[in-house]
Amino acid sequence: MSFLTASFSLTLLAAETYAWFVLLLGYFQVCFPLNRESIPLPDNKEEWPDVDIFIPTYNEPFTVVKNTVYGALALDWPKDKLHVWLLDDGARDEFRKFADESGNCYVARETHEHAKAGNINNALKIANGEFVAIFDCDHIPSVSFF
């Protein structure tokens, strides 16, 4: 067996071993899920935490973002405790108008450093919810997300 053949064989063996290891880890995660006890929310919805939902967008079509915003607004959470933020790095008038009409918060940055992370960090300086959920602009959450 030549050196080249041996090195390819060992590389293939290492790759196969790694693949089996990852497969077994995934198997154990599925078979033995982490069982955590749910913490019940208070009966009085006035005591529930405020939640900010960030929907960062840059160059996506309005129709895609609109559906995500409507999905976020439909979440099963008290409306006075739910704040949807449309984070528009494109600073488009159509998005600003839509946010105003739908009663959402609209944030547009003057500078665009650090892409989506910068957009989110900018909004974190302004928002004041106890919890923050971040949805991609093409992700429509299920009503029972929370």
C-alpha cells in the first residue's frame, strides 16, 4: 500500500467515524430529550412580561415582510404586552407607512454597520421588553409560539 493510498484511506476512515459519531449524538438527542418542567404564567395577565418582537429586514419584498408582521401580531399573548418592531435597514417609506398603519414600532438606521446584527443591536438600545424574540422577515410564527 502506497503512502497516498494509506492517507486517503485514513482520511475516509476519520470522516466516516465522525459521521457516525454525529449520527449517534443526534439519535440520543431524539431518544432522550431534555425534560424541563414548564413554569406556569400567573393567572392575572397583567403580571405577564412584556415581549418585544424584532423583525429585521433589509432588501426583502414588502409582501413577505407584511405576512410576518401580521403573524407576529396574531400571537397568543396580551396585545398590551406585545410590541412588534420592524427593523428596516433599507429605510423604505412603504415599510414606515405600513408600521404606522398597523400600530408597530419602526426603526431605520442612518448607518448600516454590521448588517443584521447591527440592526438588532440598534433596536436593543431602544426596546424595553423583558423578553425579545427575533424572527427572520420570512418566518411566520405559529399562534402558540410563546
